[in-house]
Amino acid sequence: MMRRRGPCPWVGMLLVIVGGLIILSMILPKDFWWFILGGAMIGAGLYLMRR
């Protein structure tokens, strides 16, 4: 059986991720977020180079 999805599954996924980041930002220290930003930039750069 195929699972039925809404009209914009990417919007829902984005909202879940942003909500999780907002909750984590209240808990984790600021130094952690610089580490995550650096990792995200490296990951985005690798993705763009492979594309």
C-alpha cells in the first residue's frame, strides 16, 4: 500500500526540523551551535561539489 502524503511534504518536514532546532536552542550552549553550523556548511559544500 502506498502511503498518502499531503500536498507539501517538504514544508511539513521543514517545520518539524525548525521546531526541533528551536527546542534544542533553549537547552544547548552557544558553543555547540557554532560546531553544528560548521558541520552544516561542510556538508552543504560536499553536497554542492558532488552535484
